[in-house]
Amino acid sequence: MDFTKLCTFETFQQVWRHYGHGRDLREVVEEEFTRIKGITYLDHAAATLYPESLIRDYCKDISSNVYGNPHSLNPSSKLTSDVVERVRYRVLQHFNTTPEEYSVIFTSGCTASLKLLAESFPWRPQTENEAGSRFCFLTDSHTSVVGMRGVTSACGAVALPVSPQEVENKAKDDIKGEDIICQTPHLFCYPAQSNFSGRKYPLSHVKGIQTRRLYPACDHHGRWLVLLDAASHVSCSPLNLQDCPADFIPISFYKMFGFPTGLGALLVHNNAASILKKTYFGGGTAAAYLVGEDYYVHAANISDRFEDGTVSFLDIIAVNHGFEALYRITGGMHSIQQHTFGLARYTYMLLSCLCHGNGQPVAQIYTEGQFASPTTQGAIMSFNLKDSGGQIIGYSQVDRMASLFNIHVRTGCFCNTGACQFFLGLSDQQMRRNLQAGHVCGDNMDLVDGRPTGSVRVSFGYMSTFEDCQKFLKFVADCFVEKPVTVDQERLEKLKTTTAASQGLKRNTPIEIIHGGVCKEEQIEKPTEPSLEGLGHRESNGTEEIHRLTNIYIYPIKSCGAQEVDNWPVGPLGFLYDRCWMVVNGNGVCLSQKRTPRLCLISPQVRLSSNELILQAAGMDTISLPLENTAQMHSSCQVSQSKVCGDRVETVDCGEKAASWFSEFLGQPCRLIRLNPEFTRNMKKRGASGAAPSTSLSLVNEAQFLIINRASVTLIQKLMSSRQDGSEGDELLDAQNVISRFRANLVVTGVEPFEEDNWSHLIIGDTRFVVTGQCGRCQMVGVDQETGLRTKEPLMSLSVYRKGKVTFGVYLTREQAESSTPAHVLSVGSLVRPDMQSLK
């Protein structure tokens, strides 16, 4: 029985699909978001998706109007100025305020707004006689907020991190009269909504801090101003500045509309604007200045004073179309808040009640409450998954599996170290140890000493659907739950007792329907997970077993099909012509099977005898290209730069013939490029000795060769067989199918599964190699190399067996030979000898 049958939502879907949108949401998604077909996008807190009508209307606007630089006085400039001012008013109207109360300063984003404020705030240094200014910020703050302390410290002011508990537990009823005299400026910053947990902090804190009735204003005299970080909040929730008149509010428009990126704003209360000071001036920010002496008069208008240079006026025009599309499609922010919160609460309810067959919970969710109300919780949920033994499953493993199912989530600490530390229980000392272990923000080192370094985050937007929630939950159940799937019924009943009426929601919202319709069955019967004991061992027959090379593959074009050979020469970069070419899109970005699985259906063949590269694919004419660019071709082709695994490489274009062929087959503008023979790319990986070998690479990812062990392949096959439960896509893969997915250069017979993990050197025939590390695997192994279709195996079984480190196969580099040594040729059938004296 399918996991989705935990829920019966016929009534839910009938009501919800019209809820808050005025028409069928499925129609909206089909019309406005056709590009996400087949994608479950759950990363709206990072960047929401723009509707296609926004782009069409925007393109029509700038195609039919002439917009000039607003600093001029001609008609096209006047048109630009008028539209920009209209957008300023539209921004203020959206937040229920007026130009008489607030000014809009356009910036390149929320971070730029925070930096502008930090550099313009009149910090007073702390001295023996004066306490100086205080910059207080909630520990649950984005990196861009915490980074402001660098400016405050340089100015001699004091930066103080404040925990949420300190704010809530301290209040004051009286205010001392000496505050009228003391006007030392202080700044307190807190997020309207945490980008880590989705927790919404009371907007009433704004007035409490301004009037010094709330910590920390009660401990420091002076004028307290409030910086309300609204970037996360305004993406799915209304913000009424009449109720919370913060002094400064930074926002980013791509979090609201999806487009344009690189544009934000700092909303400044006009009563607070006068204290801001600027030392730099440029463009229209100066009303007048003299070159010969230090004389400068700033612009009278607040916005003009702080917008150095020419504003990004074409992007600002796009904001106008963003508002138009938002209100036309959704009806407004209240509808969006109800809709997204309903989806988030539904997902929270099921995930928090989901259990392994032994009753252990599947997820540890990081939240302060239980998604009781959209006024206290946003449409964000952070969590880590746990195995049946209660151990955390690394977020990288979850991310890889999610990508295989085309589910887009966010992992890590989300640029919010304070919240990450709090929820994961990490001390400052542990954070430093993680750094010493090699973990940095944004990497894939998800576990250090068995403890998580971050989490998984899902977040919703107004175009998210109930089906998105279902697909995500089914993915978790299929990939990470020890069967049979069970539900903590007692916890579920407690969650269902929260009624829609107590939340102040309309009737027939998703929440109300969820209470009446979720989880009709407590347990889903599925085959018990077979024991894996014994699958990783072979009985010795008393004779010495040997390793032999059984297959050789080269991949002339990166991410395209393999060419199997019986013997092949080894060149200075690895196998001769292995990954010397790659396909790039119209922007010059390398294509891979992660996003373009059809690449595997292209069969390139190197013909050494005729010095040509043959390109073949079903339905396409076969074409040939020269293996080496002639001097004439090389002089006519432009040398360009591309990136491979973060490395800059110089490449040469292969001409229009190849470009047309690839563009037709892949259905998008493409070019075929090859590594410039005159360019040297050095390997970064270190060998078993710890020394980085002076080795050059082609367009491979990390090392010259990749080797896999047939014994390891057999183990993975057995694991897949033991996990098979008859659901769609669970057909058992044969050995050759599995081998082709791991895209190795060398396949050898092995004695024990994964014994290759312990090799440091080996000899194949008469060629000696150094092992430079294990190969970390991603969702690309889920692409069937014969059909281009994605399946969850073998990545799922590999993830279960390997747990924290999803690796398969090891990288090799040929040991440097003397210049007099003849060229090596590797042949199928050669003896493979791990160097026993060099084993780890």
C-alpha cells in the first residue's frame, strides 16, 4: 500500500485548490509555472519562483517604451523617473504606509541595505566617561546582520548578541526621565521571521524596544532604534508598518516575486533618517560640491541622498510587474500566508508523527512550537532525519536522494549560525572543532563525530501545491523509513486538537480540512526490511584469490556515453582522449547528467586509426570531428574560459557543425568545446602519502582514473534485492546496468566488497597507480545510461549501506614515470595487484 494512502484528502483538495486564489490553483501552475513540471521545488525561503506572466509583461514594457537615465531631463528620462517613483509608492502601499512616514532607498539586496545602514549609523565610541552606542542583535539572525558588528567595532561601539529568551523574559513598565537628556543612539536588530526555523517574532517588540520597555533598552540610556529584518517574513506574510513602525526595514524583491534578482530596498522611517550620516557621495547623492575644497551639500531627498550612482531602473520597473502579478494571481499577502502555512503545517504534522517499523521517530524537527498559528510560524520547516537506531542521517545524503527524485531542498545552516547552534546543541568549542575537521559553511560535511553540522530545510511559496507535500513525504517514507511505516497516533491526535477557530483562520482552510482528514490508517503493511548481515562477506575457499582488470571505459565527452575498449593507451592526463571535450549551454556552463540526463544517450567514439571523433545518437545523423584541431582551425577558434569542479579551464570551440548537432539533439542552444592543449590543469587531491602529486588533469572531476570493484557491485545488487518491495521503479538492475551508472574507467574483480577503500597503491599490468581518495556519489548514479530515465536505485541502497559516506570506487593517478619510459597501454585481463606494503 502506498504511503500517500495515510491521508484521504478528496474534500481537502476540492476546497483548497480554490482557496485564496479565486481560481483553480492547478490551472495557475500550468499557466504560470510550466518550467517546474516534474520538479518539486521546496526552497522558496532562498528564492521563490516568478510567474511567467511577470516576465512577459516586463519584456513587453521595456520593449515598447524608451527608458533613459533618470538623472537626465529628456522625455525618456522623465518617464523612468515617474515609473521609479511609482514603484516607491507601490512598495510603501504594500506595507500599509505612506511617503510621509517612510522613504524607500533602493539597494542591491537585503545585505547591501544592512551594510548601508551599518556604515551610515552614527555610532558613538565607548570611552571611560561614556558608555557609547550599543548594537544588539538576536542570536537567531542572518549572517548579514551579524556582519554589521565589524563596522560597529571599528567605530568603537559595542556589539551584543541577545538570545530570544532574554528579550521575552525581560520587560519594564517605567522609563526614567533622564532619557530625554541622553540621546546616545543604539540599534537593536531582530528578524520578523527566522530563516532557519520559520519562527515569527512578535512585531510588538518594535515599540517595546523603542520605548525602552523591553530588553536591552532597559539597561542602557539613550535613543533606541529598531532594525527589523523582514527579508524572510515578507515572502509569504503581510507586514503592516502601522502596527510595527520599525525605524529600518531591509527587504529583497526576489524573495517576494522571484524576479528581479540583485535588487532590494531599505525602508527608513523619516523620523530616523536625519541621524544617518554619509561620508561618500556619488552620482545624484550630492546637491552641490566643490572640487577645490571640502565642500559638499547632500541631496535633500532621503532616497536620493543614499542611492549612489544611477539606480538599477530597469530592475525597479520589473518590481511594478511583480506587484501586479502577485495580487492578480493570489489576491494578496493574507491569502498567501494562509495557503503556505496550511501546506507547512500539514507537512509538519505528518513528518513529526512518522515512525520507523520499530516505533522510533523518523525526523527531528527544529521548531519552537507545533505550527499552531500563521502569526507565530512561517512556511519554513528545518529538520534532520534519523535512522531506526536514532542516529542522525547526514543532510548531504538526504540532499542527494532528494535531487534524484527532483525534489529541491536547502541544506546546511542557511547563513544562520546562531539558530543552527541553538537547535543542534552545538557549543562554540564544537563549532571550532568542526572547522578544524574541515567543515565550512555551505559544504557537504554534514556529520562530525556523528553529530550534525546542519539540517535540511523545506519552505513553501504561493505556487506550492498539496501534491508537492505528498511527493516530499512519500520520498522520505520510501527512502529513509525502515518498513513498515508507522504513525505516532497519540501525537497525531494531540496535533489535531488545534482547531482552525483557535488560530483565527477562515473556515474550510487547509488547516481545518487537515484536522478532519489526515492519517486514516495508523500503519502501512510493507515487507520487513531483510537483514543485511552476511551480504558484505565472501567465504574463503582456501586458495589465494587475485584481482584482474575486466573492463576499460573512456568517456571522450564529459557526461556523455561511454566507449568500451579492450586496450587503450595512457597519456599525460589519464587515458588518451578521456574527457577531453564537454558540452556547454548558451551561457557557456558545462552540462551534466544531473540536469540533462539525455547526455548519456549520446555515444561518442574515438577512432585512433582515422584520427576522428564519431558522434552518434538515436534519430540523428552520424557526424565526425577531427581528434586534433588543425593549426588553421585553432587560429580561427576563440579560446574561452569555463569551470570544471571549481577549476578554471581554457577551452577551444569545436565549430558550428558540432554545435548544431548537439543543439538539435538536446533541444537547447549548445556548443561542443575541448580542453585547450596549451592549458595545464593541476590536480588538487592528495595521495595516500599526503603529498599532492604533480599531476595534470583533463576535464575529469577530481583525478585521472576511477576504478570500481565487481565484488562491491555484487553487494549493491544484493542490497537492492533485499530492499525490493514491489513499488514502481524497484525493478532489479543487472550487473552491467549498475556498472554503467558508476561511470568508472577501470572495473576489476575483487575479493571483498569495498576492499578498494583501503588501497593506497596498486599495479595494473606494469603500470603503477596511486589511490588519491574515495569517489563521493550523487544523484547522477540514478540515471539509467541506456534510457536516460532516473531511478532511486542504486543510490538508495548505497546510502543505506554506506550511511554517512556515500562513496563508491576510488580515484587513481598514474605514478610519474621517467621520461625514457615507453608509453603504457592498459589491457583487459591484466593482473591487478594492490601494493600490500603500502596499504593503509
